[in-house]
Amino acid sequence: MKKNIFFTILILLMIQIVYAEDLVFTVNSTDYYFNVGQEAIIPVYVENDYGSAISGQLTYTITETVSSSGSYYSSSNTQTQGFTILEEQEEPIAFGIGTSDKELVREFASSFKYTNEAGDQVIVTLPKINIHFVENKDEQSQSQEEQQQSSSSDEEEQQTQSTSETQENTEPLKSEDQMQQDLQNNQASQDSSALKNQMNQEVQDSQQREQEQKEQLEQNSEYQDMKEQLEEQGFNQENEPNFGSDEFSQEFTNPETGEKASLSGSMDNNTFDDLKSEFESESLENDILNNQNKTNQNLKKAIEDLKEKGFNESPMKFSTSNNMTTFQKEFVDEKNNTVVIKGTLDDEEVLEFDEDKDRNLLLWIILIIFAVATYYFYSKYYKKENAVEEPKKTLKPLDYRKEALKILKDAEKTYSIDKKTAYELLAYSVRYFYSHKNKLSKELSNDEFRKQVKDKDLNSLILASEMIEFAKGKDKGEFNRFVDFARRFIK
């Protein structure tokens, strides 16, 4: 038993070395339809698992295709701008595709490029989206439904005819359902309009806030000095500053050497501070290593020693902040062991430096020592002469109430990404709970649930889950109300 505990502790210590981060962009569809003259806005949802805001470059291309006299003409427009993904990006990114006074198709392609904590360039690319401008998008939807119906088999047509005869015998019920569907479609249209207005307002507020931040940054003397120093070293700015909620970043490139540089800082009480300049410079590195200062020569010798031991070097990286310049140079050998030399500078003279050896190697050494010591003390002091029989494990009964609440929670998380799946999970949670509570041999279908459970609210919940695909703009408030019904039923 204690041996198992020991190996469990060892595994947990090793797991801490591994981590994963991700950035995911999603859209509801790859085809959107808008009426001619209607403003087209495409929402893109973002899931940021990095735990911090991410600044980068957002690039999107709009390609327009027009047909005339049997011929097709295309034109493209590409835009690139700085953009920051918030730590908790709750609202979707709204892309305005514009409007059109005639029927045509526009293709929208987008990508987001950023640098992760390891210094690697990462590109997130959306699938291409088609934006259709049509005279009547309702007729377009109806036409698509008719095409799908025309491909059905004769057997399905006979079933449809039989269903129509049945509906004729229940005409009052059909009329009531139709009225409810009309109300839902009307509500979906209102929700879509409200979402578009909200997105437009958020875009305007963001643009105004970014303009104010840009003006304040241009008036900051420290920023101007750092920017001027980079320009004197031959760096040209790639883009205007990218602004987040309380930070900014700006990228630079030396066109002759290809070396990169950046400026960044944070904003507090409408004032930019903690400004930092980061750059690469082979010429500055050579000047440092050729300087005859004693500390510079010691640094040069430390670098040569590492290279003789088989380590490969990376270019020296520099950082300037609060009137202090630091440098960092990394070395890696064939076994992936790393050594990092860090130090501070005064112009070209090295003030001090030290070597930061591979922490992974040190951690493995500590783990091995810990494992050997633990096993030694276990064998000497805790190993018992007579083995004690462990009690037999009993299988815990299924906590169907807890499982149903877990399904309900998944439905709430899924709502912002896929409303149809969220409603299906919502209905499944109450059917799952009812079936297990009453020890039924199988789970009930929606129709069977309605027949056995005479509850108006729950039956409305089941009906909403079946109607969701015909009402794409379902109100979040209505979904939350159904969630409350389900939670009270399960608890």
C-alpha cells in the first residue's frame, strides 16, 4: 500500500513538467445568407486557454465574385491590423463584410498570427466562409429545403403523404404549433438584429479606446526615445502599435539583417509604464565579445567553453527597461540539455553575468535522489513482517443525480458554441435522471417522456430541444429558464 503511495507521489512530481496551451477560433457556419442591401456581420468565437491576453496580427481577405453575361469576375482585398485576444474573450469578434446592392458571393478568409511564450510564431487559420447576398434569403432557404425534399425516395414521399393525412385530422394542433413557430422565428429575427447592433457598438467603442491610447502613447517621451534608438540601429516598424485592454506591443524588423525587435508596455491610470524594448543585434554582440573589459573577456571564455563541450549557440537577445539593458544567450547540446547565460550591460561593457543550467536535468537528479531515499526508508522502517490483507473494494452505486447535473452543466458550457447541441444535452439530462430514478430498463425518448411526465415546464423544455434547429436565434434567457426547470427537477 505504501509502495503505491510512493509511486503515486513520484508520478505527480513528473507531471508538473508537462503543460499545454491553446487558442481556438470557431464559427457557426461556412455559409451565411444576407438580403441585398443588408449589412453583413460575421461573428467569430474565441476560446483562449493561455490564461493571459494574446497580442498579434489579424489578417483577413475578402474576395468578391460577380457573374455577368455568362462570365465571372473576381477581386480581392486584404487587410492586416494589430489585434489583442483578451484573457477571457466572452464576446465574439465581429467582422463587417459590408453590403451589396446586387446578388453576389463574397469569400472571407482570416488568420491570426502571434508569438507564444516559447518565442515560436503560431498561426490560427479559419476555414473559408461564403457570404451570399440574395434578393430574398427566406426564399433561398425554402429553395434549399425543396431540393433536399426532391432527393427523397418514393417510400419517404409515401410517408410524407401519410403524415399529411394524419395532420388533416388534427388541424387545430397543427395551427397552434405553426403559431408558436412563427413567434419563435419572429423572436429569432429580433435577437439577430440586437446582436448586430451590440457588435457594431462594441466595434465603435474599441476603435475609440484604441485611438485614445494611441494619442497617449505618442506623447510618452520614454516610448519615443526607445523607438528612436531602434530606428538608429536600423530597425523599421512593421505595424502601428497593437493595443489590448491595458497593454500594447509593436513589432520592428531590420531589412538588411532580418533581425527582429519589439516595443511593449502596460497601462495604469491612463498612463503607460513598464515600457520594454527587446531586440537582436549581431553587431552589438560582436562588439561586446571584442571588448577588452575583463568581465567581457570572461563572458567570451564561458561561451567558448560551452561550444567546446558540444553546445550549439543561439543569437544573443537584448532587453532594455527602466534605463537598464540586459542580455541572454542560450545553448543546447545533442541531448537537449540547455544552458542560458544572462547578464547586464552598460553600453558595450558587461557588468555581470551568470550561467543558468538546465533545470530539467537538475529536476531529474532531485527526483532520482528522492526515489532512492524514499525506497530506503520504506524498506528499513515501514515494511511489515506480516502482510495485512486489504479490505475488499466494493463498487459504489451510480450517482445518477450527480451525473445528470454534470450533463446539465455541459449543456450550459456548450450553449455559446452550439445551441442545438446545448438543447439536446439539456433534454437528455432530465430524461437520463428520470429513467435511472425510476429504474427503467432503457432510457426514454422525448415522446415517451412527455407521456409519462405530466409537467408543463418540462414538456416545454423537451419541445424547445426539438424545435431548436428551426429557431437559430434562440434567446439565452429562455435557455437559462429551461436550465432552472431541469435543475429543480433533478435536485
